[in-house]
Amino acid sequence: MTNFQPRSHSSNTAILETKPIIVARDVEKWYDNGFHVLKGVSSTINQGEVVVLMGPSGSGKSTFIRTFNGLEPYQKGRIEIDGTLIAHNQKGIELLRREVGMVFQQFNLFPHLTVLKNITLGPTHLRGLSKPQAKANAMQLLAKVGIAHQANKYPGQLSGGQQQRVAIARALAMQPKVMLFDEPTSALDPEMVREVLDVMRSLAESGMTMVCVTHEVGFAREVADRIIFLADGTLVADTTPDEFFNNPKEERLQKFLAQILH
Amino acid sequence: MNYSFDFSVVWENIDILLAGAWLTLKISLVAIAFGLVIGVIGSLCRTSGNKILNAITLAYVEVIRNTPYLIQLFFIFFGLPNLGIKLSAEQAAILSLAVNFGAYSTEIVRAGVESIPQGQWEAGMAIGFKKLAIFRYIVIPPALANIYRALVGQVILAVLFTSIVSQIAAEDLTYAGDYLNSRTFRSFEIYFTVALLYLAIVWLIKGVAFLIENQAFKFAKYRR
Ligand SMILES: Nc1ncnc2c1ncn2[C@@H]1O[C@H](COP(=O)(O)OP(=O)(O)OP(=O)(O)O)[C@@H](O)[C@H]1O
Ligand SMILES: [Mg+2]
């Protein structure tokens, strides 16, 4: 069903040049009500890496991932996207956001636009593509996520799984340097989770840099290069899936795994 | 009852009535178009988060919605010339109606804008759009779909409001009726016909509104 361009190298990250795409240093954030949600979180995500973000509910996963495209401003520390700083005051954030794709739990497709127009809206207005160019690209992406035949339907006519695949195509149409996923399968009926994870897996194999908040253990084990574990706004672990699941050292992580794996 | 109906006075003067109806339709459509633009911009100001824009817009809405339209019309037609702004009866009618309809539509469209989930704004921001572009391409179309029926209701009220502009001698349908009535005293026949013509105008506008709804808001059928 899905076939994005394969990586030019083998998927072994060791032989990829390590180029940092997201650099987060001592990121601290307070919500307006004074709640200290991120308490100095640091991490670097390199080109081509697939990083899964896990942690208990309320630990700050969504907040952290949303600082990477400025949907949440932060007050201390620094975040760079491919070398460009996201300023605390968010100056010029729109330009940076074009380089960072995001997929939401609730899909957030535009209900008044057809599937095709959902995808071409950004490229035609922000990337200067002509309508035919944008349409051709969109059709290619739709073929890759397996729903080319739905191009002229409205989002409301599609199933949740199909809508989420359109949302992935919409984000990819901007040719981002990194893709962020915030629980992309949590709002889906169980039988549709697989089709979305398959698309994400194939995207990972194509070499896309990805940061995914997800509770899908199978995906984390098989697709992630690293898993970051957040608890109470603090980064508790940042390690390989094997270490994470089979040899967890931190007590907080052991407790979490006991709850989600039984 | 020994009144004998005589509609011949209507037929003999139908051109006067139709000319009035035409002006009523024209004033209505132009004022509604301007008023809608005011409503969309007003709703933007009301929801922008900019305190000053919000306060100015809210003051406008409050003043217009809590004063009689007739006084607004008199103010524009008789009051503004004192400041050197002199408008024809027709211009004053259109301006006052647009300003009046704009205030009501500001609040109606604002309700539509506020009905759009935050996720739509976030999706637009995540792509890289600025706030104004999100408002225009992403928020306003489904917002209008959500409040369309209420807006059409207000449009019809605006059409009916136009009858008041006869008070400044704008030669609309009501003015034509008054004129004929004062010359023939065939009040029943004349105002009966005038009412029918208003009905026809409102139905025409309703029909157009229905066609627009079917074309522009097709997607709304599929929304859950
Ligand atoms: N706008 C806000 N104002 C105040 N507190 C907030 C706000 N948004 C989130 N929080 C709080 O910040 C904390 C972290 O929220 P966040 O959504 O990042 O957690 P999460 O790890 O994504 O949780 P979940 O797994 O439930 O999605 C939570 O305690 C939440 O209640
Ligand atoms: Mg979350």
C-alpha cells in the first residue's frame, strides 16, 4: 500500500551522517496559570532518526513536541530546527513551521475543502507552487498513503483512518525536514490503527526524520531508533527500544512499563 | 361592508410600484453586501485577541443594536451634513442599512468563528499560515456555513428594514405605495400589492440564498 522513496543508505543510522535536525537544550515552560510543565528538557534528534516519545498522561509529551513548531512557546533554554532558533517571542515562527510537519490526534482536516485541496492549500500559498504542480504532488502523496481514489471527496466522507492518512499527506506536501506526530492513532477505532501505523512505518523507512508521541508499543519497538521517556516534565530516559523495554534502569520507567505492558 | 375593490389603480401605476420595488431590491443587495463585509471584518476584530480592536467593534455593535434604525438613518441623512458630509437619500439609505446590518452580522459571524475548533487554527499554523490567512482560508468558510441560517434571517430583516428609508424620501417600494395612496386613497389595493411585492423580493432573496447554500456549503452535508 505504501511506498515512500527508500533511504539512499541502508536504514542503519550508523552510516548516515549525523546532522541534528532538532536540538532542544534545557527547555523550560510554564503555562499561564504558573504550572511548570517542562523543567529543563534536552534532546537532539538527528536527520533520519525516528524518535518515540513516551510517558504517563500529563507528563508533558504534547507540550514538548508542540514546542518544536512553536505551537507552544517556551520561556527558557533554546530549541533549534536545522540550525534556526525558535525565539522565545516566536518572531518569524511561520517560516520555520513550513519546515516542520505535524499530525494531530484529531486529524484536523479542513472540512470545507476536498482531500486534494486540503493538501494543496499550503504548497500553493506558501511554497509558490502552481495549482497543477501542487495537484500532481498531492496525487503522488495520496497514492503513497493509499487513498488516491478519494481525492475529490470531503474529509467528512472518509473514515478516521483515511482522514489521518490524508493529514499525513497534507503535512508531507510542504516537504518538511521533520514530521511530528502527537498520538496519531489514539482517536481511531482499533481496526484503523494499523493502516496509519503502516504509513508511518513506510515513511520512517524512506528516511524521514520523525518524532512520535504514541502508546503503540509494537511501533516503538520495531520502528523507533530511540525512545525518550518523560515524566512530570523531566526527561527520565533517552535510549534504544531494546534497552527501554528489556532493560529499563530508571525506577519511574519500570513503574510505567509495568502499567502499560502487564 | 360595502367597499368595492378596484385594482385598476394598481395596474395603471404598476410602473411606479415596480420602480420602487427595484430600488428596494437594489438598496437591499448593496447594503447587505457591504454589511457582510463589515460583519466578517467585525468578527475578525472581535475574535483577534486585540483588546483595542475588540473594544471599538463592541462599541459599534452596542450602539447600533441598541438604538432605533430610524434614528440611525436620520443621523446619517440629516446629521452628517452638519459635518460637511452630504449624501443623497439613496446613498444615506444604503450606508445606514449597511452599518446597521454590519453590526448584527458581526455578532452572528463571530458566533460562527467561535464555533470553529482550536484544532483548525493549529492545523493552519502547523502548515505555516499566518493568523489572517488562517482566518480567511480555513476558519471563515465553515464558520459561515455554521451560522448561515441565522445570517439569512438577518438578511431578510434588513430587507424589511428598508421600508423605513421612505422616511427620508428615498423612492423605494414603500415610498411608491405612500405616493399612490395619497393620490388615490385606494389604501387596501395599494398596500396589499406593496406587501405582495415585498413578499416577492424576500422570496427571491431566499431562493438565491438557498442556491448559494447548496453550492458553497456542499461539504456541510458530510459533517458529523
Ligand atoms: N493550556 C494549559 N494550561 C495549563 N496547564 C496545561 C495546559 N495544557 C496542558 N496543561 C497541563 O500540562 C501538563 C502536561 O500536559 P500535556 O498535554 O503536555 O501532557 P501529555 O503528556 O501530552 O498527556 P497526555 O498523555 O494525556 O496527552 C498536564 O498536567 C496538563 O494538565
Ligand atoms: Mg498529549
